[in-house]
Amino acid sequence: MKNMTYAEALKSAIKSEMLKDSKVFMAGEDISVMGGSFGVSAGLFAEFGPDRIVNCPISETAIIGMGVGSAAAGMRPIVELMYLDFAGCAMDEIMNQAAKMRYMFGGKCRLPLVIRAAGGATVRAAAQHSQMIEGMFTHIPGLKVVCPSNPADAKGLLLEAIEDDNPVVFIEHKALYRK
């Protein structure tokens, strides 16, 4: 892999999967023109348009709920929560829908959903934007949890997560995006 930052590696993985599979799309807050809080989706809106780079309102419940529903319907959504700290707002959708749906339908329902979220503390991020709560998700049967620590792992693990037929919580530490 050529030398790239963590954010560039994530973007490369997303773009690669979107080019390969028209069912892959991304949804989240400010991800179109702004490119997301950390620039991961910068430029993807111009390339893929509003049907595949979907801006959402500030509602974690709606973002995750849309991801669960579209994954159950055959799409491969990558939904972005701006901050992992606010995943608690959507825990019903994560814990009781995404994690359990495949089991509730006897394995007949695939749920290829990737929930990307920025976690961890950084400078001036305040209390509601600085938690690393990955441990909560590791105790929920039906979820896979990924926390890559470098650009190569971030790209490789995100490629695998997007192709997985099960829900994956993909946690990116905010201090790594520019590294």
C-alpha cells in the first residue's frame, strides 16, 4: 500500500468498494460537500452523487435505522456517526435490530451494515466528544467490532467489513486521521 494517512486509507477503501458494487452507499451527517467531520468522504459526493453519498439529519436513530432497513433490503450501507459518543441514541437500532435481525429470521436475512464512528479523546473535544466506548459493543452478540490502529489496517479491515454480510461497528480513533 502506498504511503497514506488513516483518513486517506479509509476513503480509498470506501471508494474501491463503491466502484466495485453499486449496492454500496454511504450515509451520515455532513458527508457530501463537507466530506464529514474528519474529511474521510471528501470528493466522494462529486464522484458518486446524492444517491450514493447521502446526507442525513442530525439523528443517530434515523441514520442507523435507515442503514439497518436498507441492509435488510439488499443494499450494503456504510453509515457514519459523527461521534461514537452518540451511538447511545441509537442503541435500540444497533443492539436490538442490527445485531439480532439475522438470528430472528433464522439466518435468512443478511445484514451487511458498517457503522463507522469516530471515538477517543482529542484536544478541545469536550466531554460529549471524547469517549472510547468500544467495550459496550463487544458485549452485544451479533456485532463485530473493529478498531484499527494504522492506515494499512484501517483500509484492509474496512474493505473486509464492507464485504461482510453481518453488522460491523468500525471505530476510528480521532487522533489517527492525519497520521
